[in-house]
Amino acid sequence: MKNMLVLVLIVLMITVVIASAAETTWRLVTPQRDLGDACLHIGGESVGYHRLDASDPVVLRVKGPRRVKIVTRYLFAPGEGSQPAYTVTAAIDGRLAAVRPIDTKAHRDIVPCSGEGRVGVLKRSYVTVPSGWHDVMVTADAPGSGAVAARFLREVRKKPTRWVSYSPERYRAVNHLQFDSGSRTAYYLFDAATPLVAQVKGPTTLKIWTRLDFDHTMSGVQPYAIEVRLDGEAWRTYQYDADRLDSARWVERDDVLPGERKTMTLKIPRGPHRIELRCLRPAECGMAASVRIPERDIR
């Protein structure tokens, strides 16, 4: 009996370790049956959504056990008020699984691909699918004159990504950030005259930590902006507000102090690409960056 108890405890410990070693990501699910597409312009890209109805469900075929994330946005009718409400309902194999009432408002920067009309802010709902294959049926009831559109994602558990440093090809200088804890990180300096340039082969993801330079007289939060260029073309713009970091110092420089770390995540498309970080503001534009890439993507 004692040996059996020990064995059970070992199995439980292994299960906990495996669960903690995994990370959750989400992958799109294409409905087996939908009611038509809705195209939205988000972040400079055209993104496809699926229209929802109150009585005619969109049907997903999903293998559990896993969660399904339902991302919804409200599509305003012309002249409709600013704060409509709707309800998302999910059923599994015909049995009610989740009901979520949602209040929404218009997003400032997202519009239909047609350029006309307003789109609501993103809302998330979740449903847990048990073991085996199941039909997940999703409906949305919008009492107003607008409609609801959705995207569907299934939960995927995988080993956590190991991020490693990636050296750019062009920069102004290298500096090291020394923390009070004793750890040290290499950063690449760039400015308006010398942008940071990295050659990357995709598909992959880059995480780029940036820090604004503070001189000793600066106090309070300071704004800065960075433009990311992909193969010479403007691609993304990032705007941050950063405060001075007091728990670290630059090893090679005592004339400036480091700012808080801000992180940008770049999804790099397939093939070889040139990534450029350029300062937009402030005019002096002293900045430092540290580039991270998944270890599995180093070639």
C-alpha cells in the first residue's frame, strides 16, 4: 500500500512538472459551417472574421480536451448608438456550454475593409471542450441593428520557447546594462543617423527590448517612437512612454541613464528579410535595443 502511494505521488509530481513546462498558444480554427465572412482592417492588415447569427450557429469541429477562444467584435449599423450590447452563446454537441452577455463600444482605429462603418473593441469568450471530437456551435444575439463577427482559436499546449540573443548587422555601438542584482545584458545602441539593422530568415518571431536614454537632469515619463521597416518599407510604428530605470546602469557610459524596458514583438514572414529600427522621436533619439529570437529558429 505504501509503495502504491509513493507511485501515485511520483505520477502526480511528473504531471505537475509537465504542465508547468508547457506554454499555451492559440491557433485559428476554420468553421465547418459559417454564415459568411466579414473583412476588417486591423493594424494595416485585412483580417477575416465570421458573421454570427442568433439562431443559425457557426459550427466548429474540435478535438478535446482543450479550450476554445471566441473573439468577437460588434459591427455597427449606420447611425447606431455608441454602446450596444450582445450575447454570445456556445453549445457542445447541442448542449448549452456558455452564455456571455457583452457590452461594447467602437474602436478608434479599426474599420471594415470597405472603409465605411464602425467596429467594436475586441471581446473574448471561452468554452472548454471535453475529451474526443465534438461540435462546438456558436451564436450571437444582437438586439440592436448591428451584427456580430467572430474568430475562433483552439488552445495548444507546447514546450516553452527558449529565447536567445540575436546580433544585428548594423548599429552605432554596444553597451552593457548592469543591474543591481548582478546580472548583465548586452544592448546595441542606435540613433537617427545609424538605425539598427538585422538580417533575419523567417518565419520566426523577434522580441526586441528597447530603452530610451535619459540624461541626469531628466525626470518623469518621457515619450518616444520607433519605426520598424521591413525590406526598406515602413511596416510598424511603436509609441511608448518610459520612465527612468534606477536599478541599473550602463557599464561603458556614465553620461546617460537607462530607461524602462519596452518590448515589441515582430512576426517575421517566410524568407530572408531586412529589419530596420529607426527613431521617429525624440529628435536626439538615443536608444538601445536587445534582440531575442527563438533558439529553434537560429540557422
